[in-house]
Amino acid sequence: MPLPDGLSAVLDALPAGVAWLHELRVQYCNATFAGMLGHAVQDLLGLSSRAWHADDTLWAGVERRCAAALLAGQVFEEALTLQRQDGSALRCHARVRPLHAGRPEAGTVWLLTEASQPTDRSDALQQQVQALQEQVAQYAENAARARRQADIDELTNLPNRMLLARDAAQAIAQAQAGHKPLAVLYLDLDRFKYVNDSLGHRVGDQLLVALAQRLRSAVRERDLVARVGGDEFMLVLPDTDVHGAAHVADKLMVRTAPVYDIAQRELSITSSIGIAIYPQDGEDFDMLTQRADAAVHQAKRTGGSVYRFFTPAMQNEAVRALAMENALRRALERQQFSLAFQPMVDLRSGQVTGVEALLRWRHPELGNVSPAEFIPLAEACGLIGTLGEWALRNAAFQLKAWRDRGLPALTMAVNLSAMQLQQSELPALIDSVLHEAGLTPRDLELELTEGAAMQDPQRAIAVLQALHQRGVRVSIDDFGTGHSSLSYLKRLQADKLKIDQSFVRDIGVDADDRAIVAAIIHMASSLGLQTIAEGVETEAQLRFLRQQGCDEAQGYLFSRPLSAAQLEAFVRDLQQP
């Protein structure tokens, strides 16, 4: 056992002999102990205690009496006559106790004082050595506690990733030996970031603690539950197949969904779960973790609050996502991005009144990558701010270039992501871009989805109010697919609602969609908001929208997204008599 720093020096300075023995062989001794026996310290290390006595039979009796006392939980004390290296006798008083209380087999500590030493001094030395021994024991206990803490998540008191990996490896080995299945569940909270951002990390931490308790209570004693990240948890379920894993996932969602009463607030949180099954999805913990992680990302892409099993297609998707992320980090400097522009048509005059800038990425190997793929990826890897600024700046300068070539006054609509909306510097950035391009705030229209606005309504309201005060117009995209209330819609100070194409697509054949579209148009009109329908492809759709009083439309009926040159030619053709 290594001694704590400085303890060896303290023991060497004692006028009494101190030694640690294991299986009656010297593991450590101080200089005084070695000197009393006439040896150098190094000569005694590893030496049997029988070397200190001339008579093996007498010494065997000492060993028996010492062992009996220690096993009885007592300290062994006896006057002994030992033999020095030169053969002379050493009359001394020996005091022996276990290094760890109740465990003499772990080793013993010996204190030797010469018989000629005064009793009071000997007692003082014994007390000092006992205090040092207790210090060693405390050191060992602290070290053990530190090792335990390294394996336990301090906040939730659940195992952390390192401990889970060790326990899971053992569970997988047992599953392999018994030819039984095993399930790994990766649970990720939905939109937990907004709890921390809006209510603070203290409330977020309390929510995690409460959730951890619910998770632990929802599974069997032998199931493993661990916190592996900020709002990420993993469960390893031995002897659990696909059907059992689905049952547990359902149970977890039901158990964790009820309202949490925290800091005098009622909080709700949902979770997404990814599931991988041993052995078909992987034969070791790392592979099962990777594939459960891929499954949970798939669950989140569908909107969250669901569970998904891993499939080989997810693995291919994960490989593609990694390749895309690496490529995305270099795409701007390699000039792989461009903007396409889709006309927005006034339904009363038939004229193009604005265009929507659409970001496009063409990679030499990945091909044309859909915005539905690379925009979430840019958000996840922290590139959305840079990418969004590039799109905003290039769209503004393109509009100015059209103006300089005499194109009629158009507005430029640019999409904002949810993460851009959280950036406090967004209004200042827009001021800077408009100034550099020589445009006015009314030339710009910012589109954000209803879902993005509702992720953090208070932040969205503050940012949009700042934009509204500058005169920048705001459009709520994909309206009707989110969960905004009329009160929030009013406070967002939007100028336009964009009717989602999922409602427009079937208005010619679906009475429910017709009712929804009509209701949105009439509600917007009563609130003083304009409406624009996207995805218009047929004359029947166009007729219905005009009948209901929709203000604008865009879609393939008018034009596909165009390059800058094509858009200019398209607008000029409409101007021809």
C-alpha cells in the first residue's frame, strides 16, 4: 500500500520502530525500526519476521498469540526479546494492530519501543503511531470514496457512462453465455435546453433529479440505468427482446410524462428513445450505444416524444450525416452554396411582389443535399449562425443588384432557423446587412416557422419586437402545423401567415383541408395579417384561394425555384404587354 505524501518522512522521524507487515513479511519500516535490529531499511524489506528471533519455536508461539488477539479484535502487546543482526539481544515492548480494523489478513502495523524507554514516553509514542495509523486508514477510505465518486453522477446519483460501460460489458457477456437477448435504450429529453435557458440551470437540475428517480422506479432491480450526458440517459435491460424493449419504452414515456412540481412550477417534459438489441444490432456495448444513439436521432427528427428501433438504414444515414458534417464545415469556403429564388405572386394583380431566397448546397460527391438534411445538421454542429448570415447577406446584395438593373421593387424573404432566433445579436446583424446593401427594412421579410417561434416564445417575442420596431417584416412559415395560440400570435407582431403546403395540396378534394385553409385566411384577415399559400400547383387550388381572399401564393403553378438570372428574366417576361 503506498503511503500518503509526507507520511513516510513523519514516521522516519519517530524515535520508535514502526513497520507494516503482510503475511509476516516486511512491506515497509521506518529508519528507527531498522536501526533497532541493526539492519539497513532495504535489507529488511521482504524479510520474514522470524529473522528477528533466535528461537523459531518461541517465535511461533508469539505469532499464534498475536494472531489470536487480532482475530478477537484486540491489540497484541507483549515484552519480547529479539535478535539483532550482530546476534545481540534486543529487549523491547511490541504493540501490534491490524492495518484495517477487523481485517488482520490485510496486514499489520508493528510498534517497537526499547524496554529501557520510559513508560510515559512509550505510551505517547503509541498514541502518536495510533493517530498516524488512523490517518492511513482515513486516507484509504477517502481514496475508495473518490473511486466510487468517479463512477457515479453527482447530480442524480446514478451510474455514469464509465461505470455503465463496465457493468454493461458484464451483462453482455452473461447474455452471450446464456444465448439471451439484451436491450440498450438511449433516452434524450426533448427541448430540455429551453428549460435551462428560460428557468435557469438550478430548475433544470432539479428536473433531471426527479426524472432520474422516475426512470429508476420504472424498471427492474437488475436493469442498469445511467446518466451519460446533460439530458441523456441510458438503460441496459438484460434478457429483453424487441417486444420487451417496446413495452419498457412505452412504460418510460408514460411514467416520465406527468407534470413535475419543481420550484413552485409545474413543468412538463417529453423524451425520445432509441433502442438497439443484442446481438442483432451489435455484439459489444460501443456498437449498441452507437446504434441506439442513431435511433434516438431518428426519433427526434420525427418530432420527438416517440421511440425508434435501430435499423441498418439508420446506420447508413449516420455515416452519411458524419460525412455531411465534415463536408459542411468546408462548404462555404469552397463556394458550394448558392441561392435559388422562388417568386411570390399577388393573387389580385398577378404580379410578382417578392421572392423567397432558398439555400442550396451542391457537393461534388454527395450531390444536391436537401435543406431538410443540412439545416438541422448545421444547427447541431453550431454552423447555422455562419450559414444563416451568408444567406442573408447574399440575398440582400442580390436584391440590390436587381434594383440597380431596373427590376421592379420586390421584397426578399429569407428563412430564419430556431437557433438564429435565439441569437441576441440578430437585430444588429440585420441592421448591418441592410446598411451595407443599401436597402431599407421594408425590403426584407424574415420567415420563421411556427414551431421555431414556439420553442421559446418569450425570446421569439423579444427578438421579433426588436425587428418590428426597425420596420422589418416577419412571416410565420408552415402556419397550422405548430401549436401556437392566438395570444402568442398577436404578441409575435407578425405581418404575414404562410399557409403550409400540406393543407393546400388537397383543398380540391378534402373538405377538412378547405375548412382549415379558409379559417386561417379569415382569422388572419381579422387580425390585420396578410396570407400567402405555398405549394400551389393547380388552377383549382388557385381558384379556391382567390375565392377565400388569400393575398399571395407561390408554387410550381407559377414557377419552380430559379437562379438569379432566371428570376430576373421571369419577372421581365411578366412585364411584357
